[in-house]
Amino acid sequence: MSEELPKLRSRLEAIPIRRGRELYIALRDLEGLNPETLLLSPQAYFLVTLLDGSSSPVDIQAAYMRKFGDILFREDLDGLLQQLNTHFFLDNENSRVRMEQLITEFHHQPTRPAYHAGLSYEKNPEELRVQLKSYFAPENGGPGDPNPTEAKRTIAGVMAPHIDLRSGGPCFAYAYKALVEASAFHTCVVLGTGHEPLPHYFALSRKDFETPLGSVTVDHEFVEELSSRCRLDLLADEFAHRREHTIEFQALFLRLLLPEVRIVPLLCSFGVEEIEQRTDDVQHLVQALKETLDHYPQPVCLLSSVDLAHIGPRYGDSFKPHGGTVREHNEADHRLLEIVSNADAEAFAHMLVRERNQRRICGLPPIYTMLKTLEGTVKGELLRYDYTKVDNEGSFVTFASLALYKNVR
């Protein structure tokens, strides 16, 4: 162990869970240095909260005594610290070396691997086909199989969820039925929600996305055109794509239903503060994307991979949601979706800034980017709205599919 005072890494998530009558805290790594979850007792988690880089082991032992009135033996504390260190949960030389290893490995990989295959969806190709196709079945809440017709409308943008497929599969299906039944397009700019902070707010990738059904090819011509028009180093944070699921889930449906379509994988990560301050970098990327779309010779569609509200104890609320809570956020979501349907980027931004995004709309960056890019040229149609509970405390996430069709002149 290093002589550094123990400090926990910042990109960790703590989730309370119950096993029978016992309460535990599941600690997991949002950056993927270690995919394993560490299950902690409330007493052990209390110790973890003290690891801020300023408390010595003696300080931590004293705090434990004040809290629980019991002695914390040094060997027990050292055992917990060693466990955290083994998991790379501490901010120290061990975790920093591990991060550099992962960045180097990802940089040298020719494609972006299917990180969540076998975890969030079936890894076997045939079983995955069955899984994805089942979401279109009306008896499962789906819209029915896509049925291309001669009278096709042109989709300029679409909003699809990125919730776990097992919870929101039919909602995905509504978005992709609309895409398949629209006029053909060559390239899909997938605006993924970046759940990790990005110093440059956006992260582009040149890597084709692997899926169990085959790779989804990146449109390198579009990537180079966009990069040349944007002063930001869009590839500086490419590593953020390594385990982010918001583009990976869309790649599955694109490969199944539109295998010839090429993608431009672009993660977006900024908050209401950047919108409120009209951060130049965000506005500059939007302008570069507009110019690239205007000059690109092939038809292009934007796809925002987003979820909506995150409500309940799992997300920091002090209350347990009930039926009235769900109805309240259903109504708030539909007000927001009406603004999205009107492609009014500034009204969308104003609503979330006014609320300080207290409902935790995690799709804020991709939706704003899409609306600002397409404003004045499209009209939206809500395809599906839904929500899912995520724990035994009633916490829930809302999500929707919505198509933005080009205005007919």
C-alpha cells in the first residue's frame, strides 16, 4: 500500500440493497477498472465515506468509535483498505496504473468491443436475434414488425431509450420501426448520453462497433468532415466509449434492421450549467454538426440515445415514490416531450435550467444537441412513453421514443 492517506476514487456508485432484513451497500466502479461489485455492511460503508484523503487510519478509528461506540481494530481497517485497493477503488498509484493500462489497451484495439454482451443482452447471435425481435411483438407491448411502405416520410432525428433492454425493449422497438419505415438514410449520427464527465463535453470515436450480429461500420468520411469543422479535439476522450452502453445498445438494433447504415458515435456530456452559460464549446459543436449535415452528400439521421427522469432513493431522493409520484412525473415528462416535438431547443433548455434538472433527465446533452441542430426544420411525433421500477424502494426511470420528421415544404 502507498503512504498516501487513503482516498476513494470519485467515479464510484453506492447502491443500498436489502437481503431479507439486512441492509447492505453495493459499491461499484463507473469507470470499469474492476467490473466486480463490492458488498459492504453499513459499518464498512461508513468507513468508506471517511476516505477523503485527509483522514489518517487513527482519525478513521476515532470516528468509528464516536459513531458506534466500539473499537475498530487496525487489522480490520487495513483489511478493508486492502480489499478496496485490490478492487482499484482507491485513488492511488495502483488505480492510476490500471487506468493507463486500460487506456492503452483500448487505443490499440481496432474496433470497439461489445462490452455488455452476455451482461445486458444475449451474447449468442441467434438468441440475440430472438431477443431483439421479441420486443416488436404486440403481445409484449411492441409496435409490430417494421413494414416498409412506398409512402415514406423523412426522419431527420429520433429519440430512443438507453434503459436496460429487458425493461425498455418495446420502447426501443417503436423508434426502430419508425426508422425502418422512413426514407432510406446512409449515416446515423448516434448522440449517446455520456454518463461520465467529458472535459471537452463531446467524445467521438473512429472505431467500428462490434455486436454479436457483426460490426456496425463507422462513417469515416463524416467523422473527418465533422472533426475538421470543429475546433474541439473530439477524439481526445475516445476512451469514454469503452464501456458506455448508450451507443452500444443502439448498435444492436441498427445491425439487426439497418445493417448497411453507417454510424458516427458521438458521446455528449454536459449539464444545465453549460446550457445556462451558453458554453462556447457546446454551441461550436452544434454549428460544426449543422455545417457537416448541410454539406454532406448522403442522407443523414440523428439518433439521441436518452432516458428521462430518475426518481427515488436510488438517485438521491429522501422519499419513496408511489403512484402519485409516477403520475406527477408522467405529466412533467409529457410537457417536456411536447417541447421536444416542437424542436424548441431553447424552451427545452429553459425548462431544465429553471428546474435545475432536479428530475435528473440524463438525456439532456444529446436531446439539446439534436434539437439545436435540427431546430426549425422538423416536427416531432411521440411514439411510445414508459417507465420501469429499478429497486424495492420504488425508484423508477422514465423513457420514451419520439421521431422528428422533416417539415414538408
